[in-house]
Amino acid sequence: MKNRLLKGWTIQRSLFLIMGILVIFQSADAGQWLGLLLGGYIAFMGLFAFGCAGGGCSIPNKKETDF
């Protein structure tokens, strides 16, 4: 768990964390409590590197063969 939090940080993962925190603050300020869940999910994706923040959304390149 410690390695997952401290290693493997990319720009994409950092942006997920920052954007999630911003959504949390904006939602709390506006009283939109459903937005807290959305912001929390996005922030946790960045913090714990799961989903797209962990690189799980990339599609591998198809290796072309010569006929």
C-alpha cells in the first residue's frame, strides 16, 4: 500500500488528484453533496492509482503483420 501511494506518479495521476480535490472543495462550497462523491472518487483514483489514473484505460497498439 505504501508503494502504491509513493511510487509511480505521473502527470495524469497528479491531475486526477488535483482535479478531484478541486471538485470536492467546489461541491462543498456550493452545497452539492453528490459532487463530493464524484470528487472523492476522482481524487481516490489519483491517490491510489486505479482506473484510468493508473494507466488502465490505454488500449495496446495492434501489431501489424505483413501479408
